[in-house]
Amino acid sequence: MKLAICNETFLDWPLERALHFAAECGYTGVEFAPFTLAADPRQISAAERARTARLTEGAGLEVVGLHWLLAKTEGFHLTSPDADVRRRTAEYLSDLSRLCRDLGGRVMVFGSPKQRQLIGDVTPAAGTDYAVEVFSACLPALEETDTVIAVEPLDPGEGNFINTAADAVKIIERVASPHCRLLLDCKAMASEQDSHAELIERHRSLLCHFHVNDPNRQGPGFGRLDFRPILEALGRIDYRGWVSVEVFDYSPGVERLASESASYLQGVLAEIAEEA
């Protein structure tokens, strides 16, 4: 399993310093939040895209892809009842798929809770229809760039739409494309009735990306969640994708969160390997 980290963890750091520190911690991949690269990521020049890719490679990391796709944007919404808003959202996501490809990444994590929240009198069924419409409209760009939208369930504390893996699977199955797949997130899975391991094994055929964090919003190893059964389940399904650290509470300090999360995961993986 390959370890990655989300770059907004180092939001106030110069990019090159952040990348090299991540590599020193033992990560081999990085996810970029588009808003950390530019106010309007569509305006990032080809030269700047190539420079970011070179800096990442020079630090010894791979670009996993993008996440927080709609964060800090205006006028985009996955489940808007306004057809024009949905059209613009699909166009924006298509543009991001080209950025993702240009940086050398493949995974496009769709979390963005505020920009998928059901608003007004939009029902869950209508919201699902709208989400399918938007993701389906992105397929030509996703196919052209060989990128994948990873639909991310989020717990009810984050929003009111796509709160379970089953919710995400309904959308993915209707889009019916290998370019629309599932992301599972440890914090979100903790709100489901079934265990992390059960959810991983049930959805093995659709799983393309994996976020690790504790329900306390900090990194793995910083709370009560035992990651050994989770990593064992990923091993049982022969998961070959990225295991990416995403945290929201930075109170322990950026350096501690990044380094100790990696050390904890590496230690658990080593224990599993020793006993295999």
C-alpha cells in the first residue's frame, strides 16, 4: 500500500518545503486541493502546471490527484435545482480533470460537502438524479484525460447528501463508467452501522481511493480508532491504490500530524507483514 498526504495540511508552507517534508516522513504521494494552487485553478498556465509536477517529482513524490474540488468556489453546486448551475459545475470538473492530468495525477476526489448539500426542497432522490447528471456530463473529459471521479461518502455532521457508502454506490452504478468510482474515508465510515472492514470488503470492486483519519478529525494514531483491522481488510482485498492521510484538526501541529501519522501506519503495516 502506498502512503500519501493531502497538501493543504501544509497550507502556510512554501510548496517545495512541504513536498520535501512529506517525503522525509515516508509518504510517496500527495493530493492537491486546487484552491491551494490558485484562486481559479483553470487559469494555471501550462508552464506552472509543469513546474508543480517537476517540484513534486523532484521531492520523490507522485501526484495522486485532486480533492476538495469545489472548495472556495462560487457558482458551482452538484445538486442545484438550477440546470445552468449543474452544467457549469460539470464544465468546471471537466477543466479540473485536465489540471489533474497535467500534474500527473489520476484521482479526482469529490467530497466538497457545502457544494453538494441538498438545498431548498430538493429531495435525496432528486439530488441523486442531479449528481448522476453532473458526473455523467464529465465522462468525455474524464475519458480523454484518463482520470477518475472518486465519490466520497461523508458523515452526517458534514452534510445531508451521500452520507453512506451505499448512497455513493447508487450514484456510481447509475453513472456506469470505470471513470466514476468509490472513495472510502475512515472518519466517515465510523458513522455507519457496519464496521470499516465490512464496508471495505463489500465495496471492493468499486474502491479506487482511501482516506485515513480518526473520527476526532486528526490523523491515524491520534485517536481511539484501531487501524489494524482496516489495513488488514485492505490487504485481504488486494487493494493497490493510495492510502492518503487527510486531517482537519491541526491542533497537534503540522509536523507531528504528518510525521506521526506516517509512522503509525508504517508500524501497523510492519506488524501485519511480520505476522503474515
